[in-house]
Amino acid sequence: MNLTAEQIQQNWIDFEENIKSYISEPRCSQLLDFYSKYSERIMLMPAAHKKEYHNAFPGGYVDHVLRVVDCALKLNNVWVEMGVDESTYTKEELVFAALNHDLGKMGDEHNEAYIPQDDQWRKDKLGEDYKFNDRLEFMSVPDRSLHLLLSHGISVSKNEWLSIKLHDGLYDDANKPYLMSWSPETKPRTSLIYIIHQADLMAARIEFEREWNPKLKGEVKKTNNFSVIKAPKQTIKTKTLSNVKSQGLMNMLDSI
Ligand SMILES: [Fe+2]
């Protein structure tokens, strides 16, 4: 699937509104400054590089993050209703962790993590519209998310650090020491970690269903394994990218 230029623009407005609504000063201004600096890249980033994954289309990253924030707020209500100890975290920590959990997907200050795939065979056969940028030094997404925040002077509370670090839950073996402890003393002291993980899982699952269920049900014409339904390239490019300076981003839109 693809987003329209208007959806991409509205998502960016909603993204900034979440920061203004839930994050207190000075971090509110710091985050707005950070995201403004990299807006051109982040606004158009996919959330993944392969169509089998979730939201692998221009604007997919912000669309995913907004869904994680929504899921986190709604799941938090369920946890509160069911008796979670609310005193162990704040709503600001909840939204901060949801907003920034996947930030590392942007790459670093100079190198985008996902760049347009230039191998036509991999695009056609493997559904890879993007590929990883070899110029980017390897870091896990959660580690890079935290590094980007801290290296730009944006403080992160312990709850936020743990929630971002562990947002993949037990899908990442590196998280086992935190999540597979059998001792009460070494179990997480806040349920925020689980709420963020559940929110991310819920959002990614819903994005998968939106992309793939119509194809799996035969409701959408397929080329090999992949949909051929796409938004008109010119519409997105001319409306949304009219002021984009990055040639890489222009190529990204051209290539999809
Ligand atoms: Fe995510």
C-alpha cells in the first residue's frame, strides 16, 4: 500500500502534535528541534525495507510510530483498568518511548539506513524496494534510537531507556536477561516495558494485515508475491517533495 501526499503531510502534523501534547519542557522543544532538523528524511522513511515486513513504503515509518502511540495509549487504559501499578511510570514516559522506539531506523546523522534497492531482481523477486545502506555502521535499532536521543542532548529516563531498549520483547534474544528472570528482585520494576512491546506488536500486526490480507484473499492483483497497486508517483512526488533537497529521497520516491 502507499500513502497519499496529503496523508504523509497530515501524519507529520500529528507526529509533532503528539510531542507538544505529551512531552514537557525542555524535552518538548528539544524533540521538535531534532525532528525538524531531520524532517525531510523521517517524514518519508519506510518502517521496513521489505514488503513482507510492515509499512515498507514512503511515510511508513511515521505512520507506524503514530499507530504505536495510539496503541500504547489505548493499551495503557486496559492495563490501568486491570490494575497495573500506575505509580511506576508516567504518561509522558509512555508516549516518549512510543514516539522514539524505532528512531534508530533513520540511520545516523549522515547516512540513511534504508536506501532505494538498485537490484531489479531483488525488487521483483524478493519485494525489496529498499536495501540497507552499507555505509552505515551496524547498531541495533533500539541501541541507535537511544544513541541518537542522547547524542542530541535529549535526556531519557530509566523507564524510557528500558522500554525503547526492550521494545522487541523476546523476539530479540538480547532481551532475555531482562525478560526471562525468574527472580522477583530482577524482574522489570515497571509494566511500561510490556505496554510498549504490546503496542509495537499490535501496530506491526495490523499493518501486516492491511498490506497482506487483501492479497492473501485474492482481492488484489499480484505480481509474483507482491501487489501492483500503487499511488501515482507524480502525485506524491510533486505534492510532498516539492521542497525536498535530498537526491536520495527523490530517488526513493522515483524507485517505488
Ligand atoms: Fe516499531
